[in-house]
Amino acid sequence: MRSRILAVGIAAGLLAGCTVGPDYKRPSVQVPATFRAPEPVPNNQPASLADLKWWEVFKDEQLQQLVRRALVENYDLRDAVAHVEAARANLGQVRSNQFPQAGVSGSLEFTRLSRDGSLPLPQSFVPSQNRNWGEAGLNLLSFELDLWGRLRRATEAARANLLSAEENREAVIATLVGDVATSYFTLRELDTELDISRRTLDTRRESLSLTQTRQGGGVSNLLDLRQAEQLVDTAAETIPTLQQQIEQTENQISLLLGNNPGGVVRGRSLNDQEMPPDVPTGLPSALLERRPDVRAAEQNLIAANAQIGVAKAAYFPQLSLTAFLGGQSTQLSSLFSGPHSAWSFVPQVSQPIFTAGRLKSTVRLTEAQRQSALIQYQKTIQTAFTEVSNALIAHQRVRESRTQQQTLVATLEDRTRLAYLRYRGGVDTQLNALDADRDLFQSELTLSGIKLNELVSVVQLYKALGGGWQQ
């Protein structure tokens, strides 16, 4: 009997190396030689902006504190961590099926026989009415020999799902860092607009006071007075709107931090924000290794590929083993003695014969799911290159626009100064001064928005290149 068991074990060991289903091979992807941008990007840059830690890119101390709090309290990130723990536990469950499961069992049975049944028995024939029976042993629960690699493929899929969950967690971190930085820069830009509006309102009120004085002296007419009042009302009207946007942006940041709505402590102003003077992109091929979403998509493809092997293994016989080793006796003291020992070994083989196409359909389903995962993987890669290109285009074009707008603001400041000098000196009409003031106000607001867009373009480029998740 022992020789038979040994033979079965050797055969199972020889067959254990057989694994059905396709082995995973990374699909070939056409990687562009360089990133598309308005200005040619060198294709020999070993370093990349994404290699920097997020606190090396965003140097505002208050912004850094906000990001650190978000990395601890943000609800989306905490949910992503929970998904990682669930995937890790699932891997442990699936992997445990590859190993034997053993347990200890024991039982006692107490029985009393009746002498007065349908066939009464004499007392001499049944000297003792009590029958006590004990059993204890080591049970080998049903253990499946993984002859065709079904369990190993299932473990491979579960491990890939765990890695995908971890990559998704890093993708959430990158998104969270970018969202906090973008919201903070938006808040500082709104603060700048509010300062411009208040400063303009004070200037226009002074101009209105001058117009009222001149109108009282008969130098200005009622039309000049109404035009000056219009500019004051226009500047005053923008302040409540900006205050509303500021308070709502603070609430948005509080939500990212996992806090109740409240105020946000400010750091550097919009004009004092420090950004890297150079934004190297690195090699395009390295983008596939840096972006967490690309790596997560590949792990999903690996898991879908392994599921094909699980489905194909269902075509083949399944061999499971159950065993028992212990003792049975009416006396507990002699339960484990030699004559009372007991054991059993039960191999079981099951082979599907007719399933009405279920197995074939399951294989086709897993192959279709793998094809879908492959398409998503390829799409994620193309999306990554598109996002990098869009961020590069935005960064370069917005920088050009900011340079031109700064020149325009400087010109309008000088024009407004000269127009008011001429108006106060009685050389020119008030209309030219008011037009210059209105153009300057709008240009300053536009410049503030362009500066925000430039900062946001750096955030988008940093995230698109795969940075932001390093802790």
C-alpha cells in the first residue's frame, strides 16, 4: 500500500510542472522617439522632472503641509489603501489552495442499550448497558494536486491584482498631489485678483472724488461723473464674486484634506511661487515604467492572461486527496495504542465529460477579457504620451503668453499714468483716462490668470511624466 502511495506522489510531482494556458509576454508598444512639443525636446535626456520628489517641485511650505495632511486623511487615498489590503488578503486565500490543509478532530460517543426492546435480552447476555466510544485523529482535508497549474495560474492572477491595486494607490497619490497643488495655486490666484480689484477700487474712488470736485467747480460735466461712478461700481462688483470663489476653493481644499469646510492658511503669493526653471522630460521609453496607471494596466493584463490558464485547466482531470490518521477505542487510555490505530487514504479523480459548452465558453470569455485588458493597456500608454505632449504644449505656449501679457501690463500702466496726468492738467478728456484705467484693470486680471495657467501646466506636466507619488 505504501508503495502505491509513493508512486502516486512521484507521478504528482512529475506532473506538477505542467501549467496550461499562455505565459505572459509584454506586448510590443511603439514608443515615439521624442515627445511632441512646440519646441524640439532633446531625445537624450536621462533625467526627468518626474524624478524629483513632489516637495522638491512645490516649494511653498504651506502647500507642502497641505499635501502631507492630504496624504494621511484623504478619503480616496484611504479607500485605495483598503483595496490594497483586500487584494493582499485575497492573494493569501487563493495561494493557500496550493497547500495541504490539515486539522485535528476528536469525538466521544456515549450509548446505553435497552434490555426491554422488541427482543428482550437477558442480563447475562448484555452485562453492561453502556457503550462508550472515542475517536481522535489528524484529518487531511481535500487537497487538490495542481497537475495542470490551475491553482498556480489563479495565484498568478491574484498576485497581479494585488500589484495592480498597489499601482492604483500610487496613481491616486499622484492625482491627489496634483489636485491639492492646483487648488492651492487657484486659491492664490484668486487672492491676487482680489488684491487687484481692491487696489483698483481705491484708485477709482480717488478718481471719482476728483471728478466730483471738478464737477462741483464746473470743470467736469455730469457725463464724466457718471462714467467715474460706473468704474467704481464695476470694481466693487467683482469683489463679492471673488470672495465667493475664494471661500468655495477653500472648501474644496478642505475636502481633499478630509476636513470639514474651513479656511486655508496661505504661504507664498502667486508671484513668489518657485518652479523649476527647466523641465526635462526624460526618455519617452522610461514613461512606461514611471507612470503608475500604465503599470496598473499591465498588471490587469497579466491577471487576465493567467485567468485563461485557469479556464483551460478545467478541461483536464482533477485529482484530490483526503486522509485520516488517528485511533478508535472504547477506552480513552488506549486510544492511541497500536491495535486501536486507524488510517485512511482516499484519492479522488473527477473529469468533466459533457458540460453543454460551458468550459469552452469560459475559455472564450477569459480570452475576450484578456483582449479587452490589452486594449486598455495600449490605450493607457497612448493617453500617457498625449497627456505629456499636451502639458508640454501648454507650458511653452502659456509661458510665451505670460511674457507678452507682462509687456502689455507695463505699457498700460504707463499709459494710465500719463492719461491721468493729462486729465488732471486739463490737457486731455476724462474719457481717455477712464479707458486706460479699464484696460489696465482687465489686463492685470488676465495676467494673473495666465500665471495660474503656467503653474498648473507644470503640475500637469509633472503628473503626466509619472511624478508625484514618491513619498
